[in-house]
Amino acid sequence: MYFYQVLQSCDEFKVVSEFLAIIKCQDKCSVNKNIRDALKTLFQKTPKKSDNEVLFIEQLKGRQDEGENLYNVYLLDRSDKKNYSIEAVPWDEVLGYAVDKASLSTYGNVKLTCSFTIA
């Protein structure tokens, strides 16, 4: 499954709710609108599919920040077997990356979508 398919399978209300639970912001109404606008923009992009890169998420063991669990979100490039950040990767590429089946099974499509989008 590709990231754009995970994103499309999500209920928008649940994604926005998860985002608002993750971030700490005083103006949640403004953030709510920004998240919805960002999701609309992502749905309009054409994914560049690639089976060479795989998106992963994992909880950092024993690490918590102010009582919250911390997660590592990364990209595995199968060609060189190295992990990379997706921070500066264009969205059309991220949308077309494969998603690790175990990560999807463990965290579900909503948490995965929010984690990859925030990364």
C-alpha cells in the first residue's frame, strides 16, 4: 500500500482530531482550518509511485517527553539499505512511497497519516 492510499482511507474528522491531540496550540480553530486545507492540497497532488522507498514509524523505547510517547518516522531506501528523513522530500514523492505493513498494522492509518505528515 502506498501512502496516498493510506491517506485516502482515513476519515478526515479522525485525522484532524489526531493532529489536534498531537500538537499543542492555543488557537485550535485556526489550526483545524489549516489542517483541512493541507489535506485538500495533498489530495490534489499526483503521487510519484516508488517501491524502492518504504515509510516506517516506530515508538522510541523508553523515551517520553512530558508524558507523551515519542516516535521515529523515517524512510528506508531499499537500494542502499539506509534510513533517511522525509522532512525535505516533495509531497508528490512521499505520497507515492510504499508504507511498511507492520507499521500500518501497529499504528493504524490515522496515526500513520498524522505522523508522516508532521515529520
